[in-house]
Amino acid sequence: MTDSVTDLNPPAEPLQAQTTFGFVLIPRFNMMALTAAIEPLRVANYLTASPLYAWEFLSLDGGAVVASNGMGLTTTALPEKPQRYDIIFVCSSWDSEHFEDKALFAWLRRQERFGAHLGAMDLGTYVLARAGLLEGYRATILWYCANAFAEAFPGTEAVEHLFVIDRNRTTIAGGTAGLDMMLDDIRRRHDVRLSHEVADHILHFPVRKGESAQRNAAGGQQDIVQPLLRKAIHLMENHVEEPLSIPGISLELGISQRKLERLFQKHVGRSAVAYYRILRLQYARVMLTNTDLSIREISVACGYSSLSHFAKSFAEQFGRRPRDCRDSWPDSDPAPVWPGLSVSLNNVKPLTQPRDA
């Protein structure tokens, strides 16, 4: 977290002036991502008995905005007249892939001209990009959206980091990454010792750097992933469009296919073939919700030469046809559902027969 002995014992200096955040909440935003970003600021004020940070919750029309977990926050409508915010974060999650609001986009551009540093958390990166505010920048987004985001916005360099600060833009992947980003802000604006103390108070350690990976291990299995299995999953993740054969993966790793299958059954709970298939279908689901590619194009991008085979496999895994999954959270669903790699849905009956895509 520190680069030199000097960093550990910096000279005492007066704390800087108050930094004001504006958090623009889009319905169905991620409450955890927002809370993670705010708590280090609150604790910094608490520990110094100084208003180092201030924040305000904003929305297009004001009033209560409901998060994806059903909790609501009272917000103020976006001020029409220029108002000084040091940093403005767009907070959004589900269904932000195609979010469009000209009034918000114009307001964000005005705030930039007024000198505000613009940011986004979780899928809010999509909102900034659709507003034309990330062209030529580096940015991060949740790991499972990174490839689809890069496909939709080739002018933005998408990286799978916890947070990215590029000139007057800051993007946070979501989840608990806001803790690390704000601790870094406290360190840079005020004092590394204060950053350490805040981390202790919120029980967050070790503090991660912005360029840290979002996942501890390939496949997201963290410490349960045996090294050889991790390499196998990494090969699968990097060969989605042109899938490798399981014997080919075994040969690449220098082990027998039988041993590879035992590793998958023991640590993942399913065969190597089944895991690979689900991984590709998860990728397809992200492409369906995050891009405008046709279903045929997506099936090819996920290694399926037959559209009917792709549609059948997709429906068997997720209980819906591909064309019914173009929205990540349809209005007809009371809550979002995103089956993971560690959950088997083999007993889920499709909502409709998968005769076509």
C-alpha cells in the first residue's frame, strides 16, 4: 500500500478543504457498491472531527430511488443551475447496458465543463460511455461485462481492475471495490496514516490497489481451485469462440484426461465438459444483455456452429430462450436471476419450448 519509508511517516500537514461528492442514483442501482464507497468517507470525518467529505444523493426527478435489493434512498433532483461537485459518480447496475436519458447525459457534460471529476460504479460505466464521456479513456467494469463492454465501446480501453483513475475520470468495478478506491482517495488527499486508520475501523484489510484483479482465481472459485484446475479454467475462458477439446486441454496441461475429470468433479462438482458448456453459455447471456449483436452472431461467438443447438442448450441451462434474455432484469420479474457456474439448473423446466432462438 506504500511505496517508500517516506510514505509511512509523511510530514504533518493541514487537512485539505472539504471534498463534495454527488452520487447520481439510477433505479436498481447496487446498494452494496454505493455503501462501500460512502463508509470510508464517513469514518474519515468521524476520526478527524472534520467535514473532510460531504455527499449528496441525486436523481433525475428527485424522491425515493429503489436499489436492486429493494431498499430506497431519498434523493434530490439534479440541480438545473451549475453547482459545485468535486466528484460525481453515476451509480447503476441492472439494465444499465442500454440506459438512455438525454437530460442526464447533457447534465453530466455540463458538470464536466464546470470542472467536476466524473465517475461511475458497477454498470454505471455503461452510462458514462453512452453519454460519450469515456471515449479515449481507460475504465473498469464488472469482470463478467468486460468483453461485452469492449465490444460495444471500442474507443474505451476496458480493463478488469478494481478501480481506474484516468485523468478526470474514475470508474469502480462495484461490490467492495469502492472501499479500496475511497481509501486511496483519503491517502492521496490527506494522509496515509488516516487511510490506514479508516481501514482498521471498517475492518478492511489488506487494502487493495486499483490495478488488483477483481477475481482471486480464474473461474471465480478462489482458494478451492487447485493450480492445475485453475490453468484449465483459464484455457477455457480464453477459448470461448473456438472451444478446445477436453483431451486437448489435458495435453496442454501435461496430465491425463482422467485426472483432469477427477479434478473437476472433486473441486467444481461437475464434469469438465459441463463446466465448459456453462461457462460459454454464461458468456452468451452477457452478450445478449450487454450488446446489440444478433442471436446468431452471439451463438458463433460462443463456439456454437448450430443456432438450434445453441438455443436448446441455452434454454436447458437457464430455463428461457435466448431471445427472452435480452434484458438483464425484465420488468415482469420481481427480482433479477443470474445463475452462477456453481449452481446446477438441470431440473429447471424452460418457460417455453426452445423450437427456435
